[in-house]
Amino acid sequence: MFQIDRITSPEALADLLERGRRSMPGGVCSSTRWNRAWGRPVYARRAYGARFEDVEGREFLDMSMSHGASLLGHAPAALKAAFDAAWELGVMTSLDTPLHIELAERLCRIVPCGERVRFTGSGSEATLHALRLCRAASGRDKIIRFRGHFHGYHEFTYIGGHPPADQLAARPPHRESAGIPAAMAELVIPLEYNDPQALEDAVRRHREEAGTILIEPVDYNCGCILPAPGFLESARELADRYGMLLFFDEIQSFAKNSPGGAQQDFGVTPDICTIGKSLGGSLPLSAILGRAELMDRYAPVGDVAHSGTFNAPLLCILGGLVFTAEIERPEFWQTMQRLGARLYAELDDIAKRSPLPVRFQHHGSRFGIIFGTREPVTNYRQSLCHSKETMLRFCREASERGVYFHDYGGAACHHGYSLAHTEADIDTVLEVVDAAML
């Protein structure tokens, strides 16, 4: 019943693609799963370790790893114990257990700002519910956010993040999807990242109406842009001075370079954060963490609603326990750092000798590829030099050589390795990247 057969003819593949289009928009369950580099969806047959096999039986060394969610690798052995335990305990969905408390306690120990935890499913859910809390606590509806940062697909934040070049200064800011009410754009104040003066000016100007400074500390979605020295510290100081909440969206940056995420990496503690992506060990689990007096505004203690049947099913909590146990092992980080040191040093050499202007930027186990410059990219405006056509061509060339880079519609975005990758895998990736720089 659950077997995925290998497709052995072009006719059978065409039939599968047509079936997909007839039953799902574009044949996919998520917009970005339509792969522009391939001109069709990537339908998988199975995944294991650092590799996956598509329905045609072709094996790929995976440099997406579920966009960073499969940091332990595909189907890690420890996760099987979680599935077995969930079955034995009853596959509980809308009941809390002592295991939920255990994971919350671990996260409070690991993440600097964590004094209380609320679990959610997706990262979009987490930022949505966290912003509701921030608005309730601050008494101010508007949020200050930064171009290039991604905070989910909901109406609160899918505004002003990735505007076209001619919409950078648009007022109200650019809405990134049809169907977002115009009134929602009035609640968002987008700024350029790493510009402390622009941030201070905006905080002063909007201090009576904006109560939250929302930051993705590492902007992976624009090719991995790191915070400039002193910028996060400036945001912390301004939030304190003007009675605002500092919100770090660490859905992606959590556990990519250290157990505590970017707030541990850069030494700046926000009032509230969201974490996720890799938290469930490939299973859907995100979390909101923050100061106790802030988080206790959530019902039933306070007056902010946050609920849901599928908030933290037991299986996902078990995945979180598996994952956090791994990232508390020093050996985990020794392996990840060794792989990263090997990969990034060689990528820099490739960039230097590449006939194409290209820059690799990285933080922890994720890195960006920006075609169109050899200079550091420090904000969204600078990232607009990136060539989507070159990126799509690179992804096609790499996949033809057996290495899968997700195309993201040609955007710079991010790629990465996992605990399941070996040094030999990294060598293969480097060879393919070098060859694909046509």
C-alpha cells in the first residue's frame, strides 16, 4: 500500500506528472517544490542519510536537507526509536505528557532567552502567534522588520520582505502575495538590515505605534547575510530605551552553529524568539521561547489566545528530544565544524578562480550562493545583484552530476550539509560545484 515504485519509462513519468497536476495545484504541496531548474516537481522515492532517490531511481547527494530541517540526516537511526515509542504510547495528538515538559526544560536550558516555551507546528505558525503576544504585551500594533528576512507566509509578515528593486521605498510596503489585505501593509515598517542609523531613526519616529523589532539574525534567505558588528547590540539597546520588544526569528538559525542559535553565537539575548526547522529532527515542530513575564500572557495564565489540536503531537516532541540530545553532545559540533571548515575553505578557493562572479557566505551548517558579485553582501539591496538565471543553470548542472541544490526559483537563498554527510561527500560536492561553474 505504501510502496513507491520506480518509474522506468518517459511515458510513466509523464503520466505521474499529469496525475499530480490534476489533483494538486502545479502538482505540489508547497509552491517552492515546483523546481524551476528542472521545469517540474522533484518527486522522491526514498531518502536516507545524506542522499535521496527520485522516482526514476536516480540518486542525489542532498545539499538541501529539507531546507535545513534534516540536520541529523534523512531517517536517522535515533528517530526510529521515536516512531516506535509513539506507537507504543498511543500516537497522542492533542494531549500533553511529561515528555513535553522534558523538552521544554531542555530548551530553556539551551536557548539563552528561554524561560517559558510554547510549541507549534510550522515556523509560520510560531511567528504568527509570537507577534500576537508581542502586540498584546507592548500595546502597539506596528512592527519594524528588515528587507530580505523571512518570517513565514502569513499576513503579519509576508509584507516588505523581498520587494522588487523598484518597490524598495514603497509606502505602504510591497505585499508579497495576492490576497493580503492592503490594510495589513500599514502595520509593517521595513528597513535595510545592518543600518543602525536607519533603525534608530525608525524607532524614534514610530515609538508610539511600533512595539516590536523583528529580526532574523542570520538572513539565510538572501544568501546568508550575517549581522554587522554591533548591529544586534544596537537593536537591543534601542528596544530597551524605547520600551519595545526585541524578537529574534531563529526558525532557521537555531542549532546551525551552536545549540543556542544566533543569540548564543552573537551574544545578544532577545525578549522572545522562535525556533524550529531542525528542532523536530525532520518532524514538524517549532517553538516560541521568551521571558517568563512575557510568555505568561498566553492563556490560560494570561489573555493571549494560543491553541491548536496539532500543537506538538507526541511523535514530534519525541523527535525534538532526539534532536536536542544530539546537539548537547560535544561530538556533534566537532563533526559539524570539521565538515564546515573543509567545505567553506574550498568554496572560497572556487570563488576566486571561477570565471563567474560568485560569492559563498555561510554561518554554521548553511551557506548561500550569490551569483553576480565577489564582494561581501551585507543587506537585501546588495543581494539584488544576484542572477537567478545563473543560479538555475548551476542547479541543473549540479543535479546532472548527482548533487542536489534546491533551486528556490533561482534565488540566492541557502544550502547545507548534515551530520550524515561525510568528508568524502564534501569532496564530491566541491568537485561538482567547481564543474558546475560554467
